[in-house]
Amino acid sequence: FVIFLIPCFVIGTDIAFSCQNADDFVGASSPGDIVIGGLFAVHSEMLHPEEDPIKPVIQNCAGFEIQVFLQTLAMIHAIETINNSTLLSGVTLGYEIYDTCAEVTKAMASALRFLPKFNSSEDAVEFKCNYSDYIPRVKAVTGASYSEVSMAVSRLLALQLIPQVSPASSAEILSDKIRFPSFFRTIPSDFHQTRAMTRLICESGWNWIGVIATDDDNGRFAVESFGVQAMANNVCIAFKEMLPAYLSDSTFHTKVDNAIEKIVKETRVNVIVVFMRQFHVLKLFKKAIERNVKKVWIASDNWSAAVKISTIPNIRQLGTVVGFGFKSGDISSFQEFLRNLHEKPTENNKFLHEYIMLLSVCAHLEYHDFQTCIANQSQDDLLGNAGSKPQIWRDDFLNANIEPGFIHSTILAVYAIAHAIKGQCKDRDCKDPSAFTPWELLEELKKVTVIDDDKEVKFDSNGDMSTSYDVLLWKEIDGHMEITTMAEYDAEKGGFIFEDEEKKKDFLALKKVQSTCSQHCRPGQVKKVTESPHTCCYECVYCPENHYSNQTDMDYCYRCNNKTYWAPINSTTCYRKTIYFLAWTDWFAIFLLLLSAFGIVLVLSICVIFTKNLDTPVVKASGGLTVCYIILFSHFLIFLSTVFFIDVPTEFKCKTRQALFGISFTLCISCILIKSLKILLAFSFDPKLQNFLKCMYKPIPTVVTCTGIQVTICTFWLIFRTPFVNQNFSIPRAIILECNEGSVVAFGIMLGYIAALAFICFIFAFKGRKLPENYNEAKFITFGMLIYFIAWIVFIPVYATTFGKYLPAVEIIVVLISNYGILCCTFLPKCYIIIYKQEANTKSAFLKMVYTYSSKSAGSVAVSQVSLDSKSSSLRATITDSRKTENDSVNGNYHFQVPGQPLIKGKVLPKNAARTMIRKRVSSI
């Protein structure tokens, strides 16, 4: 033991006038090339002045917290270790540590000290619109101890994006990177803790529990998170009691008494979850011991390893305490640091100075009383009590009060910052304070990796380190309450891990405590919350549809696999869903197949008729047997494509059906387009239009190009967004197997391209709709295109609103209607002439029909011109103009007379010349 003498004048200077200037505000400091700030609640409360009015003066604090004081020492130890290592070769870390006194106001005042410019003579924060190049006093901050303080400080530090790494603030809201962009922590969020608590409660068979928390941000958010987890696991909260956040609150003791009364009154509640600070728990437990309350207490990470609570006299009378603490690592070097702490100077560490004075004041007391004495001393009291009493150094006391989880997370926070600094100093001279800015360090911190006990740990996207929890059990050993590790909770997997069977038995022993409020429910039923005064009790109700329960007294119904199974109400098992698709045996599929088969028979019949009448004018006028075969073959493929829409969908069917239909239909429309151009060219008397049509009329290139574009579209579709087999679960008790087109856009482009060709074909055919009555193919092409448009326009809304196994049938119907429409309009009129009007299917009849149409068309044009120029023109002149028109037309030089200009002169052709012109026009057809 080492003895220290503390002179009174030292106490008077450093304590009584603790905040005369800004530098006095610092709790502990050390210079360095890069300075790290620290915020710790070394005192549990800030003294409030009694005078009126209250003045804006930073007051002294009371309630020295040994555990938090140890965290400040852990930070100092980590920084000194780093400076003595090669981690930051040539660069030293300094620190400035402040006491928040567990008060947001004091913490904000401390945080303001971090923001002034580095080495500035004034402690003034510069206002800037852009802090990108601003170099503040510190590069990063470690702390704070409580989430409520961290929330406030983080918003302030976010102004300059100064990284804040907390070893203790666990509120779930701090994971929100929108509101707290520069906040990190080396512990998991309360989400994992509350989930672990719920898991413990469920596995122990409890569902009727109470919750007590402090009425601050941390307590409220923890209760909210726990409530969500509890509700999800059918755990009922019988009552919630919120105690004032500050001990100075005049209602504190009254509310503690009310909470104890509530616990005593609710006899069926034997499990209490406690989210409170250590000094709150201390007050609560002392009252509970007085009232002889014996329950199971589930401790949050704030106090689960608090030695000052576990050493309360008669603590065993409270029952069982089981809690969750942060996973600790190897802290042997820190323990060695504590053993040599008495050798450290106190000039720049007011916390250590104050601790030494507290030892002097309380040295004569036993262990627990000694601890209570330290906690009850205020900074103002020390001035009158310390004197020059000798002090016995008690390093065993510091080691006994170590909370390994908090010490480890504090050291980890410092090392995380140091590794981030190392990343920034690779190519920079970090002895220069302006080498990098805090926001650059922030970006480096996001990707930093730290080796902790041979494991790599890093921050996730929320700025949290997803470490595990130790499940702690307060166990009486040799008459003393020891805090033992019962299990480990894996936050990622959500389960408990036991080292040995003995510890597992301790865990299973918790089930002996009954804390339930329920009736037994038989299989097929589930517990449901009622609206009784006990809001968290439940009644037995039937499992809903698609859920089942196969055991008695289940907390929740199992959900059937909605993809393959279903269940009725009040079910004890799941039933396999029926698989539906448009099968071969379905009556509607048979009907559609018969229509397709009839279409194929019709195509073959037309093919036979045209082959037998190969040399007739009707067949020749249809473009010849080759063109007819190509069109008929495309119709055959279209009818055949409907087969791929029926029966069990496969990858091959899904890929083949649309491509086969699209390419076949495009080939058909392309050939009909050439026929429309040819007809319009043959019967056009406008030389400008004739020249245009002659340029356009390239049968083979046109068909190949038009079809090739569709082939390209389908190829890209099949390569990049290929159709695939999809299971549709929209019907509750069925699975519909269907083809997903892969890309609606590609499907639309394919159909849109066919529609565009059909529209062009329609326009050309419409132009030639007034051809000879006995052979008006353009009129029928126009009608066929109209049928196509009507069918597909109706298809779009019907297809978009239809679902189920008959969805493929919708497309089959549209394909059949459009295919039948074009096939019938293109070929049936010709077949009718071939079979029933054979006298019209002769060369002479055809020549006569064309001659009559040509003469009539040319004569009408001439008559129209003459009537505009002169009303006295004779019928003979009209005939002469007509023949002249025909002759010029044959030579490609015919011009209509424009009103107001002289009539073009030319000699009258004889009648046999007119016949020659007609033959040429017929041959062009």
C-alpha cells in the first residue's frame, strides 16, 4: 500500500473553484499530435443551485461513479498503449476527457470545447457554411456513457462530422444514420438486447412480466423496443413503471414506492425487466429488500455487472438476477495498469485526484460502506472533509469494481479510432494537425477493421459492432453474491451458447419460476390478447386460415408455407396446394386445340386448291405459288404455336411460343405488305406515286428485312430477359403454373412491331380498296387487318386484368381470331372464285375486267380535267385523252392536268395500243 498526503490548498484550488475558466473544465488531458475527446459520466448527478433566480452557471457534481471512472482510465490506458506501440509510428495521441455528470446540459458544454479551431487562442466556434477544411480541437470523440447524452452530443458533433464512438450508448435510435451520421459504437444496439431478453423469457416459459425503466430517452426507447419484441413473441407486459431520470427529482422516492407497490400487488408477475441506470437500481433494490420482494430480475447492460449493486446487504433476498452484459475480452493489461495507478501523476487528471481524496475521506469504512461513502460525496463536500487525512491505496477495490464489458468496449473504441487514423496517415504527415479533417476520418472509420481476440470486428452500415452478449447470473458463492457468466447470446443467430452442462442446468432452472397468465389452448387454437383489465392476458381463439397449431397452449400459430401449402381455420396441419395449369384434358383447351387443328386443315386445303389451280389468273394474281406457300406456311406456324400455350409450362415452351408466334406473324404480314404494294403499283395512275412504289417494291429484301427485325427483337429478348416458368400464388389454395414473359417491354415491342407492319399494310391496302369488283384483294386485306387490330386492341385490357390458369387461353383466342381473320380474308375469296366462279377465273374474263377498270379510271380522270377546262369538249376528245393517258402511263410519263394550266398535248393511240397497255398492267399484277 502506498500512502498519499493531500494538502488542503490543493483541494481548495481544484475543487471549490472547479470551473473558473475553460481549461479548468477539463477532467483529464494529455497533449499529442492528434487529440481525441472523451465524454464520461464520472458523477451521477449535477448539483442544482437553490438560489432564485437560477443563473447560467456550470455547477459541481456529486455521486462519484467508480465504474465510469474506470472507463476513463481504460481510455487513457489504451491511448498510452498505442503511443508506446508501432501502430501509429511517429504519431502520438493526446486526449481531453470531460465529465458529463449524466446531464445533457453539462455534456453539451463539454462538447462545445471540442469544436473550436485547433490551437486557437479563443474557445470560440467559428460559424461556417462549409466545414470541409475546418480543423477542430479534436479529431474524434469517445463516449458518452448514456444514450440520452449521446443523442444530444452527436447532433452537435454532426455539424462538423466529428466521429463519435461510444462504448456504452445502446439506444436503438442511434443506429439511424440520417439523424446521427457521425455516431458509432463498439457495442450492439438495444434491438439485439431486447430480442435476447425476449428469447430468455420465452425459453423460460414466462409470458406475464413487468417492466421498470428510467424516464429518459434511453429508457423510453428500450421499453419501446422491448414492447415490440414482446408482442412479436406473445409475451405480455402486465405493467410498466417509469422512474424519474434524475435523483434530484422531488417525485423520485414516491414513484419508487409506487413501483414497489405495483410489484407486490401483481402476485402473478414474478419476472421484472429493469432498464435503469445503476444509481436508480440501487434505490429501487433497497426499497424492495425492505418490502421483502422476491422476484426474477432481468438486468439490462447498464447494471447487469454492477458490483456496487451486487454487494448490497441482503441482496440475496431479492430473488434471482439474470442479465445481459457486453461481451468482454482480455483486459489483463488494464488490470496491470490499475496496479500501477498510484504512481501516475494527478496534475492533469482531476478524476484521479478526486478519487485519491475520496480514499482519504472514506478509508476507515468497510467494503460496501466504503463504496457508498464514495458515491455519496459531492465535490463541494470534499473541501470540508478531506483535510490532510492519510489515505490507504486500495487497488483491490478498483479491480473488484471493473465491469469487463464496458472496459473492453472502451478500449475497443479507442483502437477503432486509432486504426482509422492509421489509414489516414499512410500518405500524410499526421504530425501536422491539418493533415486530415474529422469528416475524412469518419469515412475511414466506416471501413476500419480491428482485431479483437483474434477475431476481425468492424462497424456495420448502422455504425454498430455486432458483438455478442454474456448472459450473467448473480449467484451466491460462499456467502457472497458473485456475478457469473451463465451463457453467451449470439446476436446474429439469436440463440444461447453454453460452455458446459452445469451452466445449462442453471439456465433451465429458471423455468421453475412461474410467471404466466393464460388458459390451456388445444391444437388448432392460439392465445389471443383480451380487452380485460389485465390487458396482456389472452384467450384461446382458432388459428386463422393458412396457419395451424399442433400442440397445446401454443403462443402462436405456425404459418403454412404459402407457396405450397394451405390450411383452413382451426387447423392442426397444413395441406398441399393443388397445382393448376391449362391442361390438355381441359374442355376449353380441347376446344381451342380443335380450332387450331381446323385452322391447320384449312391451310392445307387452301394449299391443295392453289396447287391444283397453279396456272389460273387468281393464283397468279395472288403472287404465285411461292408467295402463297410462304403465307400459308406462316399461318400454319401460327396455328402450331398455340400448342405451346397448353399443358405444363416448361422453359422450352415459354421461350418458344411467343418467338414462334411473333416471327411467323411478321413473316405473314410482310408477304401481305408486298402484295398490297404490288396491287397499288399495278392500278396506280399517279406517276409520282408509281415512282415511289417502284422504289419500295423490293419483295425479297422487304420480307427478309421485316422478318429479320422481328428475329432480332426476339433474339435479344431470349438472351437478356428470357421468359421463364413462374409459380403464381395469388389464389389461396392453388398454385398456378404459368410462363412469365421475362420482360413486358420486350413483349410489347414484339407486338408493337407486328402492329406497325399491319398498320402500314392496312394503309396501302386501303389505298387500293376501289379495285375491280370481281377481284378486290386490297379490300379483303384491309378487312383482315381491321380484324387483327380489333382483336389485339381488345386483348390488351383483357390480358392485363385476367389471371389464373386460363390466362394463356386469352392469348390463344386472340391469336386464332387474328390468324383466322387474315387467312380467311386473304384466301377464301380466291378459293370461292376458283371453286364456284370458274368462268371468272379465265384469262379473257380477267383481261376484260382489268381493261374495263383501266378505261373507266382513265376516262373519269380525263372527263374531270375537260370539265374544268372547257364545257364544250366532245366525247371523242375524252376518249382520245383516255387513250393518251393510257399510253403515257405505260411509258411512265403520264401526267394529270392541273386546273388552270393547259392540257398536255399528245397523239391519239389506236385501240390496239390501249389493249397492249392493259396487257402490260395485267402482267405487272
